[in-house]
Amino acid sequence: MTEPAIDEILDASGLNCPLPLLKAKQALNRLEVGQVLKVIATDAGSIRDFKAYTEQSDHVMLDSFTDEEPYVYIIQRG
């Protein structure tokens, strides 16, 4: 499978919950439908937050790397 083209990168390293998710929501709002956001976070709570958020929104979690810090989320705007 080919990796999706990343349209914007958000480095939320060092920010604590709920700031990584809030910054990601703002970044997604600036993107066009179908564009892809890569989020880099260091807050362990972001694993739960991003999973729940994408399940309850039109956005799609294309991939996530949460085995170790930094946590990385690839989200396509819905």
C-alpha cells in the first residue's frame, strides 16, 4: 500500500491533553476534504483521544504509530 501524501504536519510534542487534539481539530478545519494531516504527539492520552475523535467524526484515521513516543497519527479530512 502506498503512503498517502501528507498535506500538513502538526507537531504537538510537549503539549498535554487536550491540546494535541484541539490543535489537530483546528488544523483539520483548515484542510480541504480528502487532504491528510500528520500529527506528532508525546502525550499518552492522545492515543485514546484521537481514536475516539476519528470514530465519532467524518475524518478517517489512515494510520497510527503508538507503540512508542512520539505518537504519530495520519488523519484524512472527511
